[in-house]
Amino acid sequence: MSEVIERPMPVPDAATGPYWAAAHEGHLVMPRCNDCGKYHFYPHPLCPYCSSAKLEWTPVSGRGTLYSFTVVHRAPSPAFAAEVPYVVAVVELEEGPRLMSNLTGCAPAQAKIGMPLKAAFRKLSESVTLPVFEPQ
Amino acid sequence: MSKTNAAIVGIGESKVGSVPDRSALQLQADAAQAALADAGLKMSDIDGLLTTPVRVEHWNMPCGVVAHHLGVRAKFLSTVDLAGASGCGMIHQAAMAIASGQCSTVLCVAGQNLLSHGSRAKAVKSMAEGGSAHPQFEVPYGPLVPSLYALVAQRHMHEYGTTPEQLAEVAVTIRRHASLNPNAHKRELITVDDVLKSRMITSPLHIFDCAIVSDGAAAVIVTSAERARDLKQKPVHLLGQGYGLRHSHIGDTELTTTGAVDSGRDAFRTAGLTPADVDVAQIYDCFTITVIVELEDLGFCKKGEGGHFVENGRIGLGGELPITTHGGLLSGGHPGLGGGFFHVVEAVRQVRGEAGARQVKDAEVALVHGNGGVISIHCTLLLGV
Ligand SMILES: [Zn+2]
């Protein structure tokens, strides 16, 4: 008996829909506060810096640096087994926010904190695209 | 003396390790009965109950399920969910309930058959998708729970030069402590070399850098200092406490400084003590890196010096600051949210002078630290006789 191997997919909701819609079109957007001007991520209902609710999804450059990483050798579920070893990364964007991602386009052994990265887009299904990062 | 004026008067543990013949409620009942016997109390003396959620069963109101099945007639009950900090949180919340006059004697109990209820693979998958990682912005990238801590370790190594050998030293020391605890899950001694040669799970963390998975439960009985005077055991007082939170998910934070800065500062302030007053520290040890970061954030050493601090026997028995003397989550036992509760039980044993082969000489003040999420939510207690 074989189990269906399902990769965990992001399920966009009211708070995150614009992020995933933009990613599917190959853009990165982040919430930016219309009162204090700062970007933040992951999305909060209120600005984490000034508590304003006047937040607007705003395009970001997609450029940043590798803030930290780990090379995953043991898959969390069978869905990832074919991909090990792979790099789970935290990326710091030029605009300030950090986010988790995968590092692609180079061998795991080449990952180095501080390396310049740019966003790339990995299509997972007809409706979902995952932002990933590769060396600039 | 703490404003809550509460005292711990009973402690108990179920059998810990692989206990396939006991359900979550049976394990909790074993721990509760052991704590009652330790305190010289009966279940009918208990009028408050605190517990945590479990992962192995779906209880729609854990405190109600546990109170009913243990036969507690509760005037106050609540489910505490501070993830891994729940053990410390329950003690303070029991103290507040007693101070308010709502009840007089609270049974705090937590634990489950996390190892035996299903396969290890199932446990790993359910933990990876179980909320520590953000369901939309982290889980799709394939991190294990250990990966979330590996990100902390890698950044700490980058910023401060912390080494894999220093991480391994934490695992080796805590295993040595577990070897002196007859109820610990893993008791065979290991070396730094064993850790470094163990399977790499998610760099730089090897399997021996990670908490184990166990069955087990622990229980603690809290009452007022006045009532404690008439009971069997030397009362152990809650001297101070603090909470801290600086993020909910690890991907959007600074990684190497945590809310333990805030929980530790408040615990020392409320107790009127400093880190130098602590004789033994039950530090939460879900991963080796957790210990290093917490020692720094709690003020036992400067930021960045944690790797150096754990060397040369400083955190072992006989050292300057013996930590996690029962074997912790790395070796003693880790049944989920109840895991951090064993740290409380051990702190009580130490300040009572009842820790046997692993007794810290003249231990009067014990710190207990719990951390939940991914070094997200923190609770620090100071306990003393
Ligand atoms: Zn703002």
C-alpha cells in the first residue's frame, strides 16, 4: 500500500493572499506601514513598529544577503526525501525584513553567511509559486 | 520572598523513557500520586488543577479532562500553553491562583506517551508541521524542528565563533548528569567525539545535539507558605519569576538573542537576587545551542561567550554552575510540553538536598528556565528553601 506523498503547500488566506498572488507572478511584495514607512514580514495585522493598521503590500527588490542557513540531511516527511540535502535559509532583504526560504542555484557546501542573494520563483503547482533565493 | 508567597510541597514523576503500557492520563496519574505521597496529601486535599495540552490525543479542554480523570474537585482549573515554558508557567500561575484566594492547593501535572503512541517518523513529521514553523512561510521550505534551532546555531557560530565541539560539550555534560538519574531515559555516557560523529540531521546539529522523544509525566503540588509549614516536606519557595517573548517564528527574528533576557531580568528582580546567587540552574535544553544562548541571555555570561562558558566542566556537577542535573530533554526525557516540567522537579530536589548522586553541594537557590516555540516564549523561576 503506498501513501500519497503530499508536499505541504502554503494555503493563502485573507492576510496573505496578495503575497502569494504576487509570488505566482514572479514578484516579491511585503507589508509597508503608511505611517512610519517601515517594511515588516511575516505579515502582522498591525505594524510591529508603531501599531498602525495602515499597511500596504509594496514591491521589494528581492535582493538581500544570507543571514543564516542549515543543510537539511533528514527529510521532515517523505515529500522532501528526494531533495536532501537541501538548504533552509534565512534571508535578510535590503529593505530590512527577514524571511525563511530555500537556497537554490548553488551546492549546499557553497552557502556562506553574508553572500548576496536574489529572489527566484519556484512553481509548485498551477496556483502556487514559492519564492526561493539564489546567488546574485 | 516572592509576593506570591507560594511554596512547592510535593513532586513526582512517572516512569520515564519507553513506557508502552501507560496512556497519557495513566502517566499523569502516576506522577500525581507520586507527588501526593511526597507531600503527604490526598487527592481530596487538592482544590486547583493546572495542566498543558498533549499531542497524542485530542482533548477539547485538557484541564477538564485531567481534573475529571484524576478525581480533582477543582475550585480553579486552567490549561497552560506556553509550549516548552509551560512547566515553569504552571508554577507561577498556581502561585497566583493561591494568592488570589481562589484555591489553596494546586496540582500541576503534565506528560504523555509521546514515544510509544506512534512511530518516530510520524512524531518527526507531526512536530515539523505542528506549529513551531510558520505554516505558510516556513513549513513549505522543508525545515525540521531541529532546523529552526540549527539556524540559531549557525548564526551564533558566525557571530561569535562558537564551535561544534562546544555544542557537543553541552550534550556530553547533560548525558553524564542523566547517567546519575535512575529514572532518566538515556544513561550511557557519550564523548564529544561521539556527538561529532553522530548522524548529521540539519547542520550544524547532529542527532546528539537534539532532544530525545520519551514517554513520561511529572507533577508538582503548590500551596501557600503558611499551609506548607504543617506539611511533610521542607517547603521550597517561589522566590521570583519572569516571562519574555520577542518573536513567534524564528524566520523573522535576530536569532541569537531571545526573550530569556527579559524573563531572566524580571525573575532576578522579583527575587532580589543576581546570577551569582544561583547554585544550580535547570536550563531548558531542547537542543545544545539552546543552552548556550540561554546561559548568555540569563546573564550567566556575556553575549557571545556561551560557547566558552560551557567548556572545562563549568556546567557539570562540581563546576561553577551545574546545569540541568537530571539529564534534561537531551537525555533525561522529553514527552512534549511536559518535558520542561522535569526541570522544575529536579530544582526542588536539589534545594531540598535530595538529589542523591547528583546533588549539588549546599544548593539553596535554583533557577529553572523554560522556553517554548523556537526560543520564542520564555519563563524563568527562582526557587529556594
Ligand atoms: Zn508603522
